[in-house]
Amino acid sequence: MREIKFKGLDRNDGKVKEVEKIDFTNKLVLFKKEDGWVDFNNTELMQYTGFNDKNSMEIFEGYICKIDGADVEENDSFIVKMDEFGRYVLARPYMTFPFANVKQNEIEVIGNIYENPELLH
């Protein structure tokens, strides 16, 4: 069973931060090392996939990754997201790789879609 963890974009300052608590009743998020709660409307939650990259970095939805050894261009980057079947995948507009089909030592996190959109090509 995978560990349930979240990170989130705090739209108030544009930074992705670790989530300490989520209050679903009041629709609020408390980020670690922050003083106050943030409304759901000012956040974008990113769930931990249960996978780590080749550098042991935890991989969250919304991360941008490269895949070594795949049949792709050298500078191709992929977005981590959940597909319509509830599986985490590495996706581009023209191809998708389920995590089950990619070795951990071939995936490298290079950023995220909120703080590093320029990494998408």
C-alpha cells in the first residue's frame, strides 16, 4: 500500500509546498512551515504517486520528468498525471508511459508544471 502524501501549489505566492493537513469539511489546506490555512480555491493539490525517481526523489502528480532509455527525443519531457483508468503515467500529447512499464532508474524529476513550465516542449 502506498503512502498518502500531498504537495500543493500555493497560488498566493506561486510556490509548490509540502502539505501538512487538509480540512475537507472547510476546504482548507495547511502547508508545512506556514502559519495559516489556505482556501482550496488558492491551491492545486498534487498527490504522491508511490514512485521515486533514479535519485530517490518522490514523484508527485504535476511533476515534469525525463525518461532515459525510452524511444523518445533526448530532451523530451513528460508530465506525471493519472490516466482515465486511475493509473499514474508519464504523459505527452502524443505518447503515454504507465509507471509499471518504466524502470525507476530511468525516470528523473526535472521540475513541476507550476514552477517550471518552460521545461515542457
